[in-house]
Amino acid sequence: MTEEEVSCLGKTRFYTRRAAKRRANEIRRNGGDAMRPYACEFCSLHHIGHRPGHATYMRRGIPFQETPR
């Protein structure tokens, strides 16, 4: 998979950071994972993704590293 496919394609696009944040909070309130909004470098809109250190997969063979708390 390309970086664009992983980062953008197939994800919900939000026109504003506020809308993405609102959806991330809704997911969390309903028992989902902690998510954060981010600006996409490919489509120039916003997506939501796992917070750093909470990803559920490895990207391009880079080992998963726990984020210090």
C-alpha cells in the first residue's frame, strides 16, 4: 500500500477540524478508541486516526513503539 492509501483513501473526510474532533469525541463516548483529528497532506481535508502510540497495526515494517507517558 502507498502512504496515500494508508493515510487517506477509504477514510471519512471532514471539511473542518472541528467536525472531525466532534466525531472523534462521539466515537470515544460510545466506547471506541481514543482518536484525534489531523489535516491530511493528500486531500487537504481532515481525518481522524488513533492517537500516537495507540495504532492497531504496523506501517511499512516500522516496529510499533510505545509512546512514553
